[in-house]
Amino acid sequence: MIVQVQCISKSNRQDAHERITHIGGINPNGSRWRMTQQHAIEGIENREYSFYVSVQGRPVNVIVAVSRFGHKYIKTEADGEEPNNLLSLPECP
């Protein structure tokens, strides 16, 4: 299932790799969806989900990365070391 991420929920942590706690968006029927970062990571790794964000009108894939400390987190492709495209999304309601 290909899903657009339109919002995030963040913790107060300063580490960019641990800051995102949830991602979310709007379903085709207008209802909202939200899931934990851990569930998103599992969905990507199991090929159950393929997430993307829209950056200046073009889709950019969300991938699983591993920090230098061994923590898995999600970020967008070609986004350097920090998940800036995701962190720039609005907070989920």
C-alpha cells in the first residue's frame, strides 16, 4: 500500500533520529490515520507499506535508516543524515 505522510508527532528529544514518534495523513475517504514510527518501520521492512512525502509537488520516498548508535528511524531518501523533510511536516492534530 502506497501512503502519503502528511503530518508527524514529535517528542521533545533533540536527537533528530529519535524525535519523530508518529506519522499520519488523510485516507481517501477523508478520515485521518496515524501510526507509530516503529509500526511504520515494520511496515516498510515487511513491504506492507510504502510511504512518501510530497516535496515541492514531487513524491520523495520514506525509507528506514540506522543511526550511528544503531537505532532505526525513518527519513526521506537523499535527505542526508537528518530526516529534515519529515521534520518539516506539520504536527498531526
